[in-house]
Amino acid sequence: MDVFDKLTLHIPDTDKPRIVIIGGGFAGIEISKKLKNLPVQLVLLDRHNYYTFIPLLYQVATAGLEPDSVAWPLRKLMEDFPDSYFRMAKVNRIAPEEKKIYTAVGALHYDYLIIASGSRTNYFGMEDKFKLSFPLKRVPQALDLRSHILQNFEKVVMTQDEEEKNKLLTFCIVGGGPTGVEVAGALGELKQHVLPKDYPEIDFAFMRIVLIEGTGRLLNGMSEKSGKRALQYLKDFGVDVRLNTMMDSYNGQEIFLKGGEKIQSQTLVWAAGVQGNVIDGFSEDKIIKGRIAVDAYNRVAGYEDIFAVGDVAVMRTEHFPNGHPMLAPVAIQQGKHLAKNFKNLLEKAPLKPFKYFDKGYMATIGRKRAVVDLPKRGSFGGFFAWLIWMVIHLFFLIGFRNKLIVLFNWAYNYFTYDRGIRLIIRTFINEEKNKKKE
Amino acid sequence: MDVFDKLTLHIPDTDKPRIVIIGGGFAGIEISKKLKNLPVQLVLLDRHNYYTFIPLLYQVATAGLEPDSVAWPLRKLMEDFPDSYFRMAKVNRIAPEEKKIYTAVGALHYDYLIIASGSRTNYFGMEDKFKLSFPLKRVPQALDLRSHILQNFEKVVMTQDEEEKNKLLTFCIVGGGPTGVEVAGALGELKQHVLPKDYPEIDFAFMRIVLIEGTGRLLNGMSEKSGKRALQYLKDFGVDVRLNTMMDSYNGQEIFLKGGEKIQSQTLVWAAGVQGNVIDGFSEDKIIKGRIAVDAYNRVAGYEDIFAVGDVAVMRTEHFPNGHPMLAPVAIQQGKHLAKNFKNLLEKAPLKPFKYFDKGYMATIGRKRAVVDLPKRGSFGGFFAWLIWMVIHLFFLIGFRNKLIVLFNWAYNYFTYDRGIRLIIRTFINEEKNKKKE
């Protein structure tokens, strides 16, 4: 079918139990790191050869960071793990009855399987109606969006048609969660501080940023207070926030809202939601709202040897009757916990149930502003929240090189009111977009 | 025809003479910077929105630098130039009799035209036979090559077929000039220091780097001594240098050499040469060996108002009967000189002829080694030459941010024997390559 025609997975057999991990995201890499000293063979599969720090992807899309600084080569992670194998391969199907996974390059037997395949963009069944929108879950998507945004401004200076100009200068984002709010804030900052220097010919009063949210508030996962604060910050940036607004379709030129209104825009960022990146092979009763049901040990119900962690897993607890939020801290904690449980498992000791330690939630809204919710200590916003947001993100970013380059870029962006990274690497994005779609 | 359908160049008319510059490369940006204080209107056209520091492109292709650090937004360059306009547009044709240029988005009148369109890959009429090779003149090409190289290793670990493995592990470069030598050296370094850590499953003794050169020596533009030194350095890295070797064709799997021999390889980097990026519109007598003939003032013969500078121009002098070498220093000096002459031109003072100040030549060959030719002072190599190479390249790199990030990456690469930037961003490159071809 493709270049992988002649390829096979080819993992040598050993006496040690083979643990196969699907996905090198937050959960997958935590487990990989922690299993190092156990007597196991580890196979990590991912369709990319790098891990993506998704919380900063929006800064790649808005010209604040280079893609290489928010990603990390997965092979580097496994360098000092004696019996470990990385394969760049997409898993198509799990066959629990055979204890095998099937990929584009062949099948592989596992003794234990850990599904850490994360999440993917959720179009809520309307992918066809919104296929010209820009999702923001992967590095190439962020690069596409960056090129598209910058290319729009290049087109504006070459456009006389007022309606066309208006479409080019209107940037819509659907979804008032952290990603949507952060993209809107970053665009607000570009509008206020960065782009006017580059495009003296453009009157930026005509640049519109519209954030569309279906419910009555922003940041539904956070406190009421933080939602209101974020709304105020966005309004200060001139963002047009439309709450209680549902969308019908998008044709690349016009967004049709439910109720008849339409917004002329050549840019729609799809930040409306994610769903578990479930892999084929389980019966329907194992899937709850698009995520794989697991018990308190992250075991997929009914199997002793299959686990699911992070966004793809749903563990229903008293506190979280619908499962934990699909966020990095949950994935990290579940990954760490499962790695510890594996030690027990191999030693035939009893497993310990997972308990989420809530460290709080945060989102940033452009320059010098963020909102933070701390458990028990309430919520706050402003400059201090923004500093905390930066420190925490730097801390969780993997790799000394990445931390330093991100820190330097942030300092540069802050002090110069500029963005160093403004290359349009892919022209004619619109035409190519459909081909590139997952 | 494309997204630029509804666009026009649209430059406001003024009383000041309009200078149109085609190309934001070394020559084009020097002129743009220097014309700032003259009473002119400046229009800079480039098909990209960034300037590319081509001498470091090979480090992008070999995972040493991120693309954003060897490029610079052209608009940033023009920020403090009062009456200047940048347009991201490709010029298709020059019409000297109308004093107009024609682009995909319309025509534009000029009072003075400066052609600084640089050079493009020269296939010596065999583009069809080598369309599956990788050129290395533009940022997207460097990214393609990087992804291809890294993807090859991902495939090797999934391959059992020995012939296929051999093809994947053989990297050929055609052209023994600076680019070819630098790519071969950088691959040698990856082989020796970087990749074995990532791919413990691969026996790197089987990784072959083959440098193919048609003449009897390397670095033809430099001294005999430097050519020999470069050859020795490459041999120390285990590079198989084939001098006096001509190529016949390449089918993506096998390179057919003249004489019947063939080399099995899935990677052929085309560094065999460049040609002037000549734009249609001149009669044949104005073109000499694919470059536009200019007089000592960089004026295109027969025109008072058209100039050509840098790689695209050929100025035949006593010292350089075939024109100056197609190198950055020539472009920079011609650009600066022409900008000064424009002052004279506007003041109706006599123009001064261009004289090339030869500062020497250099090339680097992997870690800690380079060759330098200084005029009158002879040539030298080794560690000190490598340091000089780095200082000079940092000096000429545009922008504080870029300098610092490149310096940091070099230090990181040097001290860790590692490369931070190893993302395969475009999978299935081979399939997509043909579509993306210029």
C-alpha cells in the first residue's frame, strides 16, 4: 500500500515479558521512563518519531515557538533502557484473543498491552461539514495553521475587494476551552503588538477575532470565576466572544451558525473538543463516550493483560463519575502509577488503585495574563498567574535544550513585542489541506 | 488558477522613483537595507516571506538546526523603511519595453528594476533523470531531506531484506563543492557520534556515505591544498569519495553511473550545481551561461534602468573572465555597492565600477574540521579553521535571535554529541515529493 510495504515490526524474542505501549504521549513516556529498571522487554509504538508537548502547540500555530522546541525525539527517551524498542508505526487493530496488535507493518505479540493513544480532534459527527477548519492536535497541523494565518495577511495587502479583505482578516475559533481561549489570546496579542509593525498598510481595527462557544461560559473545566476572568481578558484584547452559539457548517468562506446568522471568515480553528483515540478491537460495551473503560488499576474491564491510560481511558470514580478530565496531569499521573503497579504485577503483589491528585487548572490569555484554579485555595488571575503558567509549562517540557530555547523565545517575545518565527513554509495551504487530512 | 486569483499587487503611486527588487536573498536584502534613507519608493518581491541563509541550510537537512533559525522574515527587514512595500509574489516575466514586471498577481511598473533572484538547482538538462534526488536550495527542501534521512533509519529497523537495508543505509551526494562536502561531513558526524545512540539495533558499519564528483578534485573553487585536505577529512569520516565519476540517471533505488556501474541507494542529494535564476524577458544575447550579463555597474547591458546582482548576474572582468563565483560574499558586496551607486544615480553623479574584495573561501567538514583559503595568506585547516568558519557564519546570520539560537544549538551539538532536532514532520516523503517539486 505505501512505503512501508516491505517492512515488518521485527522485535527479537526474549524470556522477559513483553510490554507493548501504544502511543508516546504524556502517559506513554512516563511509563517508558519508569519501566527502565524492571525485567521486561519494552516496545513503544507511535506514528510519529517524536513526543508532542500539546499544551504549547498553540504557540507554534501563532508564531511564538518553533515546532522543534515543543517536541522531543522518542528514541532519545529510550536510549538508556536496555531491552527497549521503538517503532514508528500506527496501530490499526488490537486482537485481545490472540494477544496481538496489528499495524500497517505487521502484527506483534504482547504479554502486556498498554494503550496510551491519547485523543484526537472531535468533530461531533460533523467532520464533513467542518473539514476546512484547522484542528490543532499535532505539529504539522500547528505549522499549517501558522502558515495559513500569516499567508492571510500577505493576501490582505494584495486585496482591493473589501468583502474578501474582511474574510481574510476575520479569525474564528470554535471552542471556549483552554485551547480556544489560548489561541484567541495569542491572536489578540499578534493583533495588538506584533503584526501592525509588519503590515503598516493594514488597518488592524478591521482584524476580527471571534471565539464561538456552545455553552454559556468559557473554560468549563475551571471555576466560574476563572471563566469570567478569561472572558474579561479576551474582551480587553478586543476578542468577540459568542457564548451560547452553535455552529452548523463551514465552507472555507462562511461559517453558518445555527439560527441563520453567518460569519464571513477564511479561518476557522477547531478547538471544540477531543475524543479518545480508541483503537479497533474491543466490543462496544468496553467503550464509554468514545473512551475505553478501565477499572481503578487502569485495567481494561475483562482483561488481565490490557491497560489503558490518559485521555483514551475512562476511569469512573465517585469524584469523577464521567471519568477524569482529558488533561496532561491525569495522563502523567496515571502513567507513573501504572508503572509502579507493573512492579507489583511482576512480583505478584496486589495492585494499588489510582487516585488523582488534583494540582489545579490553568490557562493563559496573551501577554501577562492567565487564570489559575488551585484546589482548596481558590482561583486567581493576572500577571502572577501568567508567571506561574510559564514556570509550570517550562518544568513539564522535556529536555534541557527545549526548556532553554522556549525560555529564550518567551523572553524575546516579551521584551521585543515581536515574534521571531514567522515563516510561511507551506504556501497554497488551502489546496493542500484536504489531501493532508488524517 | 490558485488562491491568488483575486489578488493584485496594488502599490500606491508616489512622486518618488519606484525601485523594484526581485528577490530577498543576500543581494536583495543588502540593497533594501541601504536604500532606506534615499528619496525612493521601494518594492521588494519574493516568493517566500523570509530570507534564507543558504550556507547553513545543510545543517537543517542534517538535524543540526531548526529551519526558523536560518531564515528571517523579510517584512521585519523593512519595518523602519518609510515608503517600502513587500509582496509575496513570484515574478514570471520582465517587460523592459513597458518598464513593467509581470507576476502571478498582476503587473507592476518600475522606474528602476533590480534583479536579485539568485540561483536555482542546476540539473544540467537532466532534471527528468534525477527528479527523485533531493535538491538543497530552499527551506522546505531541507526539511524534506531531514525527514527522509531520519525516516530511512526508522525503516531500517523494520527491514529484514538485506538489499533493502543496504539501499536505505546508503546516502549519496553528487557534487564535490562546498554544499556536497558539508552534507557528506555532517552525515559522517551523524554516523559516528549521533545516530548509533538512537539506533542500537543498527550496525553503523553498514551505513555508507558516497560523495560523487565529476572532476578530479573536491572544492574546485578553492585551493588545491584545501581540496586535498577536505578529501582527507572526509576519508577520516569513512566517506567514500568518487572523483572523476559521472552520473547517468537515478530511479529512486539505484544510481546509474556512466560506464555501467550502479550504486544502490534510496537517497541522492543533488549538490552538483546551481544556475542563475533568470527571469523571462531578455533576448538571448543578454544571457551568458544561464546568468544575466551586466557591466561593471551591475547594469544589464543595453538598459539604463535595469540592474542584476548576485548569483543571477555575470560580470566579466579581467580577474573573473567567466564572472564572479556564485557565492554569498559576491552577492553581499554587489548589493552594497549597487545601493551606493543608486545614491550617485539619483544625484546624477557618475557611477563607480564594482570591484570584488576577495575575503577568502571556506567549507566545514563535520565536527572540529574546516578548510579556509585566505587571499595572499594561503590556506589552512583543522580546528582553528572550524572556529573561524563558525564565527563568520554567526556574524553574517541576520538577527540577534537567530545568532543566539544557532550558537546555542552548536554548543549543544558540540558538547552532547547529540542533535536536538530530529522530528520527522512529513512522512511518506517519497510519494509526496513529486507533487511538491518546483
